[in-house]
Amino acid sequence: MCDDDHGNGLGRRALFVTGATAALTLGGVTFADGAVNPASGAQETRTVRGTLPTGSPDYVYVPVEVPAGVRELKVAYTYDRPAVPAGTQGNALDIGVFDQHGTGLGGQGFRGWSGGARTEFFVRADDATPGYLPGPVRPGTWYIALGPYTVAPQGLSYELTITLTYGEPGAAPRPVYPPERAKGRGRAWYRGDCHLHSWYSDGRRTPAEIAALARAAGLDFINSSDHNTHSAHPHWAAEAGEDLLVLLGEEVTTRNGHVVALGTEPGTFVDWRYRARDNRFGRFAREIRRSGGLVVPAHPHATCIGCAWKFGFGEADAVEVWNGPYTPDDEVALASWDATLVASVRENRQWLPAMGNSDAHRDPDVVGLPQTVVLAEDLTREAIQEGLRAGRSYVAESKDVSLAFTATGPKGEHAGIGGRLAVARDAPVSLRLEVTGAPGCTVRLVTDQGVLRTGDPLPAEGSGTVEWRTTPANAAYVRAELRHAATAGPLPGALAAFTNPIFLGTAGR
């Protein structure tokens, strides 16, 4: 075992790397090439210590010179967690690895990321720690990627233990991915949860456990969305079936907000190493779309560090308005999204559909709370995405809640959720909302003027119908909400369900 000390602070050995975001490459770790018989099965270990000060770059890279004949790379790490005053952030250090292809933005060298979920990982040809990609450990300069998420005023002292095992590499597995089609019901309403975490990032459930919970929740489709890694993609094939469509994606977890890449091509990696100020998000949003996915900002008003969305919605295909059990930040997200609808009417531009997902990680997180119910031509990746992109969807807290929402014009014209009823400004319009499975809830109808109809309690069994008449002059759009009983004074109760809008009148009026 050999020690190397990166010293206090960033030190003289630091090399600043310019690019899309603040990054730093430290002095390298060397294993003597040719010092070990590659076929021996022997191991070599190096230990690296250093300290990062407050204000460190977002990502710090420790180069490791890997000689020929290495079968496995293993890394373990620890860091200190000193006491800090109330209201001050302590230490949190994420970790991952890039191979000999380098750390360039775009991820050509990406081999895995576990954030702060694990204290060690390994990579070899035939296997890897969840979150990491199996494949040969080829000679060259590899990079251990450190992400100082937060740094205490005292600094963040870390220790890396790097172990190389020599020997024959073994055979790399051939990935098998889930099919892009399940047995559907033709044009129908399909239920899905598109924000889920497995043990391939910071979740605690296997794909098999998630799939079982999805089926129990009455879901027809789900989307794999582990943080900053696509390593789970080959592990979903066995869990899909005629009754469950599994889409593949990633939760791209930047320092200025998270975005779900929904339904990308198998094996697609989306880089996350940039901030809003770097003006790089558009590039990766386009990359998501080129790979067949949707761009969905997640929990845009969440209060965790780095979670609030700072990139704007110009590149978004939809937005996750409701994330997990309904909380005040979801209420803020709902109001903020409604404001985008008003702006889209005022400026005569494309509107942004809303979604809801569970963001479930572990027990007791409930898969399918909430779930997005989408009208699609069939249960295929392409059809589900088209329904979501068009906003033909509503969000419900469980499989028990179902909605049917329509608008009818004076000559029998019809429009449904996400559609437009193109009638004259003064034409009478009838709105009809049919609800099942929401006992104790109250209906609200929301327009660009605000809540114009409320106080319609559903019968005790939770099923009922609400009708309302208006005109396009009075309401440019109408959307429906189901609310539980209020628990805090004049504030509305938590959502049980809500719809995307129906637009009234001709566009550009």
C-alpha cells in the first residue's frame, strides 16, 4: 500500500480545467506499469488523502494511471463530517468514475456514478457495482470523480483507497433491453409513473421489486430514472411484460435542478455537469430528444439543495408539477405551472403539459403516488410519449381515482383534456367532469382568471358529475382539480387529482 497526500486546500498540484462548469483535476495516482505479472491475480493498492475548502469546484477529478493487465478497479472512500452550527451545511461528497476516454462534457468516458449512496464501487468486464457500467479496465488515465455537494466551513477531508486486481478480464455481458411495446387496449387511458429510483442509484429497491409495486398500483407503464446513470437499462428486460411497458431514461441531476429524460433509446447517457450560468442545458435537452426522449423538469420548486429548477422551460416537453405525497412545494409548482398556461394564451404560443410522478426511492415511498393517466393510441413508447407531449393526460393520487373531462360547443363540437374547442368568443360552452373514486373530495374548475367554480362536494361514495357553462370570452381554458378537505384555514386541501386544460376559442383570439 502506498500513500499520497493532496495536501490542505487545493494545493500546488491542482490543475484548473476550463469548460462548461467549474472543475478541477488534482495530481495523479500512479501504479507502476509492468511491476506486476498481469496473469498473477495480484492486487495493488494506493491511498490518497486531501482536503477541499469551501467554494470548491462542483467536480474534482483524481487521475489514476492504470497499467495493462488489470482485471478490476475498486475504489473505497471516506470523508469527515464535522459538527457545524445550526443552519450551516455540513459535508456531503459524491463519487463516480470516468475511464481512459476522459472527463469531457458529454460523457464519452463515463463508467458510473453513485452520488453519495455508496462508500465503494468496483468495475470489471463482466460485472460492476450498481450505478456503474461493466466493461474492460483498459490501460490509460482513469479519473475518480468527486462531487463536493456541500462543504462545511472547516473544509472537507477525504480519503480514497484504490485497488487494482490483475488477471484475465472475463467476458462482458451483452445488454438486453425491455421491448417498446406491451399488450394494450388500443386507444385508451393508460396509467404510469415516470420518476422512479432503483438500487442502481440511491434507491433501495430492485427493478423486480419496483415492477411488482407498479403492477399492484395499477400502472401500465413506468420509466427508469436513476440519478446520473443509465446503468439500470439492461436490468429491466426481465421485469417488463405484456401488462407493463418499461421506458428507459435518467434523472439528470444538476446543481441547478433535476430533469427526467423520459423514454430515451436504451443505453443513452445524459451528462449533468453544468449549471444554468454555463448555457449548456439546451445542448443536452436536444440530445434527450434526439435519442427519442421527452424533457421533463422534475419537482421544480423542491427545497433540497440544487433541486429547484433554474434553466427555464423553453426546452421542456412537460413539467412534473406533483412529486410524491402532496406538499407545499407542489402547491407552488401547480400555481407556477398555471401561470405558464396564462402566458401561453396571452402570447399565443405552445403550452406546457403537466405530469405527476412518485419519485419513489424506498419504503415507505409509494409507487404510483401520484400517477399520470394518459390517453394514447396504444401501449407503446411512442404512443405514450405522444399523449404526454400533447397533454392528453391527468394526474391522480391512485388507481382508484378516474376522471372524464369534456367541453361541448353549441353545435355539438367536442374537446377533451389537452384539446381545443374552437368556437366563437361568445359561444356557450358546456363543461362536464365525471369523477369516480374520490370520497370526501371537492371539485374546483380553474381558468385563466382563477378558480371560477368551486365547492362541489362529491357524494360519500366518491363518484359524481359536475357541469358548468361558460364562454371562451370568460375562460380561455378550463382545468379541473379534485381536492381533499382543507386542513389549514383558507388554504385548499391537498390534491387528489387534476387535469391538463381544455382550451376554449380559436388560437390567437
